[in-house]
Amino acid sequence: LRHMGYNHVFEVNFGAPSVDEHDANTRATMWRKMKEWLRLGAIRADDVRLATDLTAPGAHLNRKNQLVIESKESMVKRGAASPDDGDALALTWALPVRVGQRAARWLQQSAAWTG
């Protein structure tokens, strides 16, 4: 992307240590945050492709009681497809995003509308 002229590009290493002690790596942190967001009814119920991706990887807690999302290699071994759309959506939570003043005003207004 940088070679294409995009300046605001950040590499995300899914296997890097997590900034949250409850997660084994960055991928687990992103998927956990995405799960919290999805509980709000954030995707359409009829989006079968995304639903399939989001339910494909298994998860467990390691010896440090940290969340571990099943690796793509492990998924391939058991015959499951790579959750590319799920990982793409999870990237939304890779880095914090600052909300500008205009967006903050909009969020306040929309919260007032919904009561």
C-alpha cells in the first residue's frame, strides 16, 4: 500500500504480544474486542459468509489463562477454511482510533436521539 502512495498504513503482526494481559497475542485481542462489538447486533443476521468466518476458528485459554484463537494452520488441518473476512473485520480493532471533534458531536447527538 505504501508503494501505491498510501501514507497512513500500519503493519499489524497478529502473533505479536498483546497489550492486554487477558489475550495471548494481538489476534486474540482483536477478535475479543470484535466479539464485544458484535454483541450489539452490529452485523446483519443474513450475512452468512461473515457469520461462517466468525464461527470458524476455535478458541481456548492457555496456561496463563489468556485467550488463544485457533491458528489458520490448525484450521486447515481440520478442514476448515481460513477466516479471511473475519480477520479483515478484526483488523478494525488493531490500533486505537482517535475520534475527531466532528465525529464526537455526531456521537453525542445520535445518543440523544436514541434516548
